[in-house]
Amino acid sequence: MLPSPDFSSSGEATSRAEPRLRFDVLTLFPSLFDSFVSESLIGRAVEAGRIAIHRWNIRDWARGRHQQVDDRPFGGGPGMVLMAPPVVEAVEAVRALDPEPGWLIALTPRGRRLDQQRVAQLAEQRRLILICGRYEGFDERIFEILRPELVSIGDYILSGGEVPAMVLIEAVSRLVPGVLGHEQSAQDESFDQTGSLEYPHYTRPREYRGLHVPEVLLGGDHAAIAAWRRSRRQLPPNPDTAVGPLADCSPHRNERPPIHAKPSA
Ligand code: ADE
């Protein structure tokens, strides 16, 4: 029998329309997602039925008295490897729950690095099934049998795929219509979605520690504001050409010293 999910979003309520995007997350640590699925932007999107997030514990498909999900690697080496049978059988069972088979993704540092373009493509899907790895990795036969897309969130190693899955869910959900709210989606149509990252932002107070909000932003002249923002556009430094192992990536790197800098002797 299929175990019940650890979390069923209110998007499943029968009186509601189908959520636009359904996530199924397969993990050994479903409770890591507790506040993620219930608070802030994602919590509101779930509550409003725009998205549904179902969490499944891979251990529920483990065999034997000890419900083992990992084992030592053949050939030796450090750590433990996630076993194929519980993962494959969990995916097959969860996939069969919905007529929409969904797009299968495994979170692993071996995957292709997630970027905004891929995020936008994933947001077109109706259902995403995410497998979170743990330990040293997945038994390779999981990939051979299930053929998931392998996704990494960056060139560093985390202890598991849960945080990467949250990153993916949040980035994708923001693009689902209705998740960000009306004003934001209307704005998104008029300029590209990353455009607003490239200029400085200010809010109240107008003056803080002697630093003033630029006058032009207070005047309501939209053409002047747009021109000022264009003039202040600044892309992050290219990490490939930045100097030094800890090159300063602050947009103010060429200005006065940061507030936490030690005073020079
Ligand atoms: N699992 C561990 N590290 C990861 C990463 N950087 N991206 C995706 N999954 C991971």
C-alpha cells in the first residue's frame, strides 16, 4: 500500500481548482521542509492553491525490518550510497498517483547548474518530481532506470538534495502565475524579470546615517527614474575575471571602505 504523504497542501481540497504546478519531493527528511511549505511566499502559494507540494519519505519504500535505504559502496570508498530499490519504487508509486507523469529531477552536484532560463522552462511544467539524495550519492542504477534530469544548484557540495530542492521549488514557483501577486506579475510583463536586479534600490527612511536616497527617485518622474536606473545598471563582477580568491563582489567595491572594514593605521 502507498504510504500517505507527510504533507498534503490545501491545493488538494476538492472544492479548489487544480494547482497549476504540483511538486512531489522524495526525501529521507520530509520535516526539513516544514516551515518552507507553510510560511512566506511558498506557504501563501500553497494556501491559495496555486501550487501543491507533497513530501514523501523514501524510507517508506525500504525493505526489511531495519528499513535500510543506504549501504556501503561496492569497490570501497568513503560514506554510504543511496540504494536503488527504495528510490526507484518510491518514484514509480508516486508517479502513478496522478495521470500527469511529471518531469523527474534528481538533485545532485553532478547535475547541470540551474539557471533562470532552465527555471523558466521548468515553470511551464504541470508536475515536477524531485529526488533528494543524501550520503555520498545515488546508486547509479537509479539514474539508468529512471533517467531523471540531474540538477545542481552550484559548484559546491551540500549534505543532501533538500536545500537544493527548496531552491528549485522557490525559483520555479515565483514564475507560476498568481504566486507573486498582481502588481509584481503585471510588472514582469513590462520588463524582463532580472532587470530590476541590476540597479540600486532604496526605501524609507529617506536619510540613514548621513546617506540620502537619490533625489530623482523621490520626484515621481518615471522617465527620469528609468534613465537614472539605466545609468546605474551594474552587473555583478564576472567571477572568472575577479582578482584574488575572495575578490570583493560588492557593487560599492570601488567606493569608500565598507562599514565593517578595519580602520587603516
Ligand atoms: N546535493 C549536494 N550538493 C548539491 C548541489 N550543489 N546541488 C544539488 N544537489 C546537491
